[in-house]
Amino acid sequence: MNRKSVFVVSAFALFAVAAAAAPLAKPQALVVMKQRHEKMEAFGDATKAIYTNLQTSSPDLNVIRKASAAINQQAPKLVSWFPAGTGPNVGKTRAKAEIWQKPEDFVVKAHDFTVAANELDAAAKRGDVGQIKTSFKALGGTCKACHDPYRAPEKD
Amino acid sequence: MKQRVWDLPVRLFHWTLVVLVALAWWSAEEHKDDLHLYLGYGVLSLLLFRILWGFFGSSTARFSAFVRGPAAVIRYVRDRFHWPTAGHAPLGALSVIALIALLLVIVGTGLIALDEDGFFGGPLASLVSISTSDTARELHEDLFKVLLALIALHVAAILLYRLALGRNLLGPMITGKAELAPGVGPMRPGKWWVALLCVVIAIAITRWIIGGAPPFGT
């Protein structure tokens, strides 16, 4: 088995075990959901910092490096932020119930995200702006791949 | 006899704006990001053109002919919507001013807004803080709902004039001509080359803004 499949299988196993385990009690679940929201927003703050920097004629590489490293560091943990019992039937969240109905797809997509985050981090460390732009765009694709099916629209 | 009341630039502006706003709405819902930006630039150019034409255009296009105080609006309503001149009646003028002002704010917030995921934003987003861009995005979305309400009001008013007062406002916005009471002077047209110049200047200013030229440069 190559590294990717090892990762996917083990991540899936962890996710499946977590999903099969007794769902979190409500107070605990609400804490997890709130933290998840904050961590997702932190991803957003990092991507926005990178985006606005890439918009300028002389991007600040230090800002991009810091943000890319932060995303890369948190990305592998993402799957663990979605334990069973933290869906829309428990509390306020845009995470759709489909996440726990199609765990294998969710895990594969989360893995694509970690790979893209890793590539962006590597490009940022090298300081090659062209490469950063390409990797950043690819990262955006992996965010969208998951958000489209698994995230509900913003409430009105 | 039918006489001219709206010139071609005003009518083209109006209907192009209708199409661009509808497409901009659709492109936002469908997440067609690049298309949405270009449509926004188009709307900005149109608005800038209309503002210029409001100073240098035909008699009925000029702001000086239809921007009035509340007293004129009240008088118009008291007179049972009697308006013998060619051009915007006081209530319709309010609609024009409100729609143009609101669209300017919507375009302005769009220029500095950032999408929530951070992979899409207005061309001037880098000039403001991320929290400002987030606020701008929320305003951009919320004000669009206000715009839809104003458009609904605009259309409802036109229907009401037709049904309750028997006046056709839609036709003149298409043909440019309306039946005027005897002795009422028609529109005095502007010059075609001035219109062309206004278009060129509007596009130039738009390019200057989205290109991040000084003082928008970084």
C-alpha cells in the first residue's frame, strides 16, 4: 500500500471507530462544535491573508509562510473535529448530516485537503510566488470539494 | 402626437443594468466567481456613465431636472400624481436616486469584500483589513436583498400607474417616446459624442479603480 492509501485507510478506521462509538453527550458536543467553528474560521483567516497578499504586486512572503504553515499544521486534524453526535440535529452548525452518512468520501476529501495544504506549505517555504499561486488555487479546490456537498448555506 | 422623453443612452443604461444585475445575482448563486467580478465591473461602468450623463446628458437625464426636495414629492402626491412635464416625476426620481445610490454601495462593498473561504474577493480587498472585508461581504449580501425589495417596489409602482392611473411608463422606457399634453416641451437631447465620451471616461475610471492604480495602488 502506498502512503496515501495507508493514510486514508487509517483515517477512515479512526473516523469509523469514532462514528460507531457512542455519540458525544450534548454539552460536550456543543463544545466540540464551537471549537470546530473557530478552527474553520482560522483556516479562513489564513486563506484570506494569503489571498490578499497574492493580490498585491509584492506579496509579503512572511505572512504567506506563516498562514500556509498554520493551515498545514491543522489540516490533518480536521477529520477529528467531526466526531459522531456533532451534526445539525444536535446544535447550530452548517455541517450536514451527510458527513456521517458517507464517512469514506468525507475522509478521502479531507485527505486531499491535507495533501494540498502540504504542497502549499512547501511552495511557501521555497518562496516561489508562481508555485504558491498554483498550490493555493489547488487548495481552494479541495476546500470547495468538501464544502459543496457537506456544508449548508449560510443562514439568512 | 408622441414626443421624445428618454434618450437612447438612458434607455440602454436602464436595460443593460437590468440584464447585468440579473446575471450578477445568478453568477453569485452559482459561484461563478470570475464572471461575477466582471459583471460587477460592468455595473460600475454603467453607474459611472449614468452619473456623468446626469450632468452632461439630455434634459430628462440630468440630475438637476429631477433631484428635488421632499416638498416637491408631497406636492406631487397632493396633486394626484399630476406631472405635465417630460421626465422623471418626483416619486420616480426618488426611485432612480435610491437605486443608483444603493447599487454604488453594493458595488463598493463588493470591491473590498472577501468570500468566506478566502479564495475569492474583490480587486481592492488587499487595501483593507480582513475583518473589514468580512463586514463588506455581509453588507454586499444584505444590501442586495434591499435592492431586490427596491426593484420590486419599482416594478409595483409601474404596474400601479398602469392599472390605477391608466398611464403607461414601460413603453416610453423602451421606445423613448410618450404622449405629452399640448404645450409640454419634449426632451432636449444631448450630444452623441458627449455620450460616447462619458462611456469612455466611465470605462477608464472603472479600469483605474479595479487595476489598483493610485491612490488605490499598493
